[in-house]
Amino acid sequence: MLKRSLLRLLKTVALPLLLTSVACRQIVLVHTAGLSPWHGGGFGMFASLDRDERRILMTTVQDCDGRQWSLDLAATPQVLSPAAYTYITTFPTTPQLRTVAERGLAHAPQPLATEVTTAPSQCISRVQLQVWRLVYDGEAIAYEPITSLVEVQP
Amino acid sequence: MTMIFQRWHRWCERLLQPPRYLLVLRLTTWLLLLHSIDEWFWTMLPEKLLAAAMILYPRLVRQRWPWLGLSLCLIVHNLWHWATLVNHEYLYTYWVLVCTIAACSRTPRQVLSWNARWLIGLCFLFATGWKFLAGEYLDGSFLHATFLLDSRLAMGAVLLGGLDLSTLAENRQLFETMQAAGSIDPQNLLSSPRMAGMSLVLSYWTILIEGLVAASFLLTVPRWLYQKRDWILVCFVITTYAVIPVLGFGALLMVMGLIQTKSMRMAYVYLGLLIWMPLWMPLPQGLFWAAQRMLEQM
């Protein structure tokens, strides 16, 4: 009798329940942990502009002499592989951003020649990371932060 | 012409001969083989190989072990890439799990049919819910910005919004520069009042049609809505995917629609739409771009 009831449950309720649970979890993660609404099984595609390809990962590096420059991590595979970049912009949790910032600190990335007038030192004093999302008010597009600023020092 | 139609009808009739669940299981293996080949992950290789084996040896489709294997492959792939996968990739995993339960069951058709109806209904329920949750739909801003920035919607922006391709290219250039430079200051996009108005109308149309699909598949009352569910789903698929072709999602919806419908006529419609999908889905976009090229050359 119990076996028959369990089988009946498996045939009729299991998958709808699984879909509902995953989708509810996605909604919670989007609103609490910065997951993109387009991903994670919540059926939020084409509901928000906030998809991973449109997010930006702002990275600022400062050397020991106080010179500051921005770093494009999408173009720095030594610090972040393309797959890892996609993952971090889709689901940017603070521990993961901290790990990426620590990797950036260890790598001591150099700025482009146009960004600073004098050559920066090899000593990096700080790396800051923040993920921003695209918004549109009916006239203009702009970026707003979706995570808090994560800062790592040696 | 009549002969072609008769042959097509006879071929469909043969395909739809009972048991229909076997056709649905076979179509599912084809979808598994072909879906997401443009976004390749190496974790998809086992599922593709297994699906190919099930197509080459059709007897495997009736057995439970290949389906259990496919389920395992899809679950691992899903867990591995959970954060980056989009909706229909999740739906594929759920559907393969349903097929596995059906292959192990004495009533496969009922298992497939019941779950297909619920999975379609729930996925549209969450899709409709998200349109309210995200807060970018009720004022039309999501579709407005998408028309202005997404090249896949250029046809809609030109035909419905009255914009020209150079304006859309300027908008995309502006956004790409903004993104590359990491500029966070607001930048005005070029648009028109007609585009803004159409975006609002289409936003409400999307909420309406998706909400209707959800209600008609999940509820059995009102009876007229429940009985019209197949037509509502077909209406959604044609009106949406002719503008934004998403082959993988559209094809799976047709397979799921095919097993849950009680009407033979609708079974023909689902099967026809599925088989001709690689042609009709990209056709409007193809015609639009061909016409644009001709206009440029004139």
C-alpha cells in the first residue's frame, strides 16, 4: 500500500515539486545573493535587463605609491578564465569576489600605458571588486551596484 | 500541391499511430542530441553519445537503463553548471526525468501526459511571476531597452517601432563603449515614442499570453480555458518565437504539448510545428534581413 502510494507520488508530484523548489530557490538567490534572473532555473529569462553578459565587474588596483588604475578581468585570463568570469558575473557572492581579488593581488596586474603617467611599482597595496548591473529608466541606460565593494589588501 | 499535402498527412498519421508515447520518447532523444550544440560544454558529451545510441538502436528507447543513464548525465551537467544554465536546459532535465519514470512505469503515456501538462503550466507560471517580480515589465522598460540594444530584436524595432537600423547600431555601439570603459554614468538611448508605446503594449501582451498558458494548463476550471490550452500554447510559440527564435525551448514545448493533448487535430499541429520549426522559426528574420539588404542595394 505504502509502496503504491510512493510510486503514485513519484509519477505525479515529484517533478512538478522539483521544478517549483528549484524555481523558488532561484528567486531567493536573485533577491539575496545577486544571481542573475536569467539563470538558475527560475524561468526569469526575458523578464529583466540584468543578464550576466550585461553586467560589469569593476576592478580597481592601487599600488604602494597610491597610483590607482582599473583592470578588465574579462581580458585577464591569468587571473580569471572566461568560464570563471561568466560564473562570477552571474552569481557574484562575496566569498567568490574575495577569492578573485586575492588572485588579482597575487598576480600584480599592470595598467595600460594610457592609464597612468608614471610606471606603477610592482608592490600592490589594494584590489577592489564590485559587480554592477544595467538598468534603464525609459530614456537612459546606467549601471548600479549589485554587490557591496569587496576589498583585499596584502 | 494536394498530393504533397496528402503525403505529408499520411506520414504524420504513421508517426502518430499508437503508442504515441514511443514517438515522444524518440523525439526527446533527437532533441537531446541537437539542443544547445551552439553552446557546447564537455559535460554534455555523455548525454549526446547516449542519445545518439538510442536513435541508432531504437529498441533502447523502450528500456529503462538508457533513460536512467541519460537522467544521470543531465543531472550531473545541471549541477555542474547550475548558475549559468538558462531555463530550457533545466526543463530538459525535468523532462528526461519524466521520461525515465515513464520508461519504468506500466502506464507511460499517462505519466508523460500528466507531467507534461504540469511542467508547462508551472514553467509559464514562474515566467509570468518573474515579469511582476523584476519590476521592468509593467512600465515596458525591459522590452523597450531590449528592442534598442538586442540585435535579435532588430526586426521588431524596425517594423513595430519605426526605427532604422543605423539608430539601433548607434545604440549598441554606445552600450558596448560604456561596458568596455566601465562607465557607470547614464547614457541616453535613441528611440521614438512609437517604440516606447509598442514596448508597453507588447509587455502586457506577453504577460497576458504567458499567464493564459499557465492558467489553462494548471487549472481545469474554467472549462473553456482548459479546453483551449493547446491553441493558447501554439499562439504563444508562434507569436514569440517568430520574433525571438529559441529553437530548443520551442521544440521541447511542442513535444510536451504533443503528449498531453487529447485532440488528434492538435497532435498534428504540434508535430507539424515541431518538424517545420527549423524553417518557420528563422523565416521572418531571414525575410526581414533579405529585404533590408535589397533596400540597401537599391
